[in-house]
Amino acid sequence: MNFIKNNLANALTLGNLFSGCVGAVHLMIGDYQTTAVCIVLSLLLDFFDGFVARALKANSNLGTQLDSLADMVSFGLVPGLAMFKMLEPFGNEVFGTSIPFDIEYFGFLITLFSCLRLAIFNLDEDQKYYFKGLNTPSNTILIFGLYLAHKELSAFGFLFENEIYLLILTAISSWLLISPIKMIAMKFKSMKLQDNYPKLALLIGAILILFIFKTVGIPLVIIYYILVSLIFQKQLK
């Protein structure tokens, strides 16, 4: 019984990793819909592994390391592959000039900075009630959400018609992951209403955006998240 109690959260974390692996494979073969399902499953497992560990008082250094390693695939490799796929049609052309390699490989900058962000997070003891920089799950929702909305509805065409815009997006995404900007975390330090205005503003706005824009709203929610976090910088501590 103790074995199950001590390892249930780790099993959920490994489920997150497995889902990320499956999502990455299907993304590479062009089955983005299965990848979308895998990302949702990884997000749920990533939430519940921490919840279960706290509920069962089964937090451990092993669990912490497993969580980061699983996130590296589900929320590090997958968004890098999504950007790889977005840049794929442009070959080795930038501004009409050929370079020695295909620009799609720049997409993996997101993967590299996701790895750096996870390492920084593990060493930073200040990020208990807020995130410093955009967390990797949110970044994955932003990047893959744009890809999904374009594939499903041909949305955000201006991005997908210009390799420069995609490269700029890659640079912004990479920087946000390690930026000093404080981001809202849905962790409650206090139950006082005034202490939770940022979380309420985020939650209500996100629901409205998804209700109005549906699939197109998925990446818009992350943009809204960044904006709300910027507005409430001084209250995040």
C-alpha cells in the first residue's frame, strides 16, 4: 500500500511523458489532431501528479526530477516540433536568400529554451506563488494553439505566409520562457478576494475568450495571460 501511495504521482508523471512521446510522433507524421489530444492529456496528468503528491504527502526529489524530465518532452520537444513544422515549407530561404541549412531547425530554439527554463525553475526557490517567465505548458498551448487554429480554420494566415514572422515568434517565445516577467500561478497564498484579483481576471477572461473564439481562442488565451500578468506585476509575490 505504501508503495502505491509513494509512487502514484510518479506514475501519473510517467503517463505525462508517454503522452508527450506519442504526441511528438503523431505531430511529425502530420496527425496534429492526435497530438492535440496528447497535449491535453499531458496537461491533465501534469496537474494531477502534483495534486496527488501533495494530497498523499508523497512529495520527493525523485518526483521533482521526473516532473521536469516529462515536461521537457511534452512541453519542450512538442512545441519545438510544432514550430519546426510551421517553418518546414520555407526550406532554406530567408528574405529570398538561400542559407546553408533549412530554417525549420530554428524551431528547436523553443526546445532549448524550454530546457533552460525548467532547469532555472528547479533552482529558483522564489517561484512558489508565481512563475518567473512563461511556464512551458503555457508556451506549448501558445505555439501549438497557433498551429492547430491554422490547420483547422486557416487562422493566423499572416504568420504562416511569412518565415520572418515565424522566426520572430520563435525568438519571442524563447525569450518569454526565461524572461524576468512575473506570471500568474493558480496557487493560492491567501483566500482573501483582493489578493486573488489577478487570478479571477485571468480565469474569467480566459473563459470568455474560449467561449467567443473557440479554437482560435486557444493561443489568444495565452496572450491574454501574459497581458494580465504584466498588468498585475506588483501584486505577484
